[in-house]
Amino acid sequence: MAQRGIREYDAKKMLAKYLPDYGEFNLPIKAAMVTPDNPLKKVAEAEKWIKESRLVVKPDMLFGKRGKHGLILLNASYEEAEKWIEDKMNKNIRVGSIEGKLTHFLVEPYIKHDKEYYLAIKDDREADHIYFSTAGGVDIEENWDKVITIDVPIDESIDDIDLKTALSKELNESELEKMADFIKALYKFYVDLNYTFIELNPFTIVDNNIIPIDTVAKLDDAAMFWMAKKWGNIEFPAPFGRELLPEEKYIKQLDEKSGASMKLTILNPHGKIWTMVAGGGASVIYADTIVDLGYGNELANYGEYSGNPSTDETYEYAKTILDLMTRNKGKILIIGGGIANFTDVAKTFEGIIKALKEYKEKLIENDVRIYVRRGGPNYQQGLKQMKELEKLGIRIKVYGPELHMTRIVKIALEEVME
């Protein structure tokens, strides 16, 4: 599972569309997205309320504390909103230690309200955690002692949890029933739509309607394949301050079309150490080992392929990494992984071997050393095929599960980097 942040715009649209399926809730959410290619003037032609309402405008680019950075415009006219966006569109700003360009702005009606609440749901290994407070807003961290925590164990349903008793510490009788029903509905929405995190901070109640004012959300992107209909054409934006390279975009598109998982992040394109790792857990272990051995500054990429990808998919994945590596004079390629449960090692290696043969001349020219460690179904056949690449002049060492998973990293670094 990979937790991927989504835009506030997309989270609110999903809330408005699907939350009523879980209770008698009307979320009168109006939201519009302004981008360099979709200016406010054009958006307002389709969303008539924009010129008829007082507005709130804020960047929608996966960073928080927008108010504290002076990046929220409140109670603005259409003209004020248009000028504010024009002044900031495509401008570089610094948020903490990160600098990036503002390109996406969320526009909503300004909602007058008196009381602000906090609600978040976060997944964990043994239970989902629900956090609630009547002291919502920008200072929630400073008021964390007022937050109630309610756990939903993984083997229990939200219907089994006594929400009212927990909430009664903060809410009066008139608020209790509605809030408990809302939390129950939001939790079911969260589970059914494969969220891993959702935070409404704050949300308010106006005319008996619950209105999310600020929303942060993450989805389990491994669910993309079977949630496509409900999620729609969802976007997983790059973190603020970082634009995806063409190769990263390509693997992202490949991943979205597949039932398998393929991830690629370029950390240092000129790094000498490249990895092609099977499995999300293994990818973390290999990256951590390289860093622990003192070569984090030479780690070129981070990523993984898993979920029994096809031969063609692993070929495209491997080819992308090899192109980047040989173009940037990489020296070590670690093709690693744990012991697979169901991935056919020989089949996935077939795609990787095809790519290695295609890049044979560049690998030899750059004196690239390749180290392979893998186990799982048909691993003997896969490793045998890998070892045969030596006959083509490719410098490759091949190991099975008899070698500890991270030992191969130390072998590679000792032979090439020391």
C-alpha cells in the first residue's frame, strides 16, 4: 500500500458525492479549480455561483499552514479573487524549507460560521484512529490535549464502537446524536473508498448542514485498479516543490493502467547506485541499507515493482531505469527483492533480461556492475537466465535466497565504491 495525497478539491467532490450514501447528510459543497490553463474567468462561465458569492481562495498543492503563510484569501469579491490569483499564479514561493511554483487554486463560497470542529481518521497496523475536537482550526496542535481519540480495531466495525460515550466528554446532548452519526458515516466513506487518511480541520455546522472548510486526504493507490469508477480520473500530484520527470510520469501512467504496482522516484539522477527492487517492503530495506552504509548521496532512485506484473510491464519498467542510468553514468545496478509469494520470478526476469540485452552496449561502455538477489516461484530458472548475460559481456553476479537480502548491497559497494 502506498499512501498518496490528493487535492482538497478532489476530496471535497468525493465527500459531496458519496457521503450521503452513508447517512442523511447534505453537504452543500461548491468548489472550483483554477489553473494556468483554466483561469477564473473561464471557470466562472460554468460555475455561476462564483460571481454571485463572496469567495475563499487558496492554493491546492498538498502543503499545509496556508493561513499562516498568508496564502488564504477570505470573504473576497470576484474581482478581488481574480486579481489575487493573477498575482500569485506561476510565482515561486517558499513554504518552510521548500520552494515551489503555485499553479492550482481552490475557489469556494465564503461561509460565515461561529464554531469550528476538528475530525481526522488515520489508518494504523492494528486499528484505525479517529480524532475529534471542538477546538478545530489552525492551532489544533497547540490544543491537542482537547482531542478525543477513538480506536476502531481492524477486526471490528464502526457500528460496534460506542461513539456517543466518548463524544459526550466534549458535546452536549443536542449535538451528540448528529455528530456521532456524521463520524460513523465519514468512517464508512473512508473505508469503502480506500482512504488512508482524511482530516477536516476545521469543519462547521450551518443551518444543520455539515460543511468541511479545510480538508486533507490520502488514498491507498494500490486500490486504483478496482476503485477507478468511484475515484474517477483522480490525480496524485507530486509533492509541492517537485515536478515529475518525464520518466517518472511514464512509470506513473504505466502503474495506473496495471493491476500490478510500479513506482519510480528519481532522487539523484547522477548517483552511481541504481536499484530495481521487487516489493514495497524490500525497496525500503534496500534504500535504508545503502544509506546506513554511508552512500545515501549516491542513491539515484527509489521505487519498486510488485503484484506479479507482466513481462511487458517489467520490460518497460527496466528499460526506463536503464536509460536513465546509462545516460547519467551510473555504476551499480542492484536487482533485488525478498522471496516472492506469488510473483513468477522467471516471468518478471524475462522482461528485465530483454531490457538488459537491449542496453548491453551502454552497460559495457559504462562498466556497469549488476548484482541480482531474488527468491520465489521459478527463481532458479530466472537466476539461470540472468547469469547467462555474462556470455554477452555484461558484468553480473547472481544470488538466490541463500544470500541475506541486504548482504548483496554490501558486496556491491565493497567491490565498486571502496
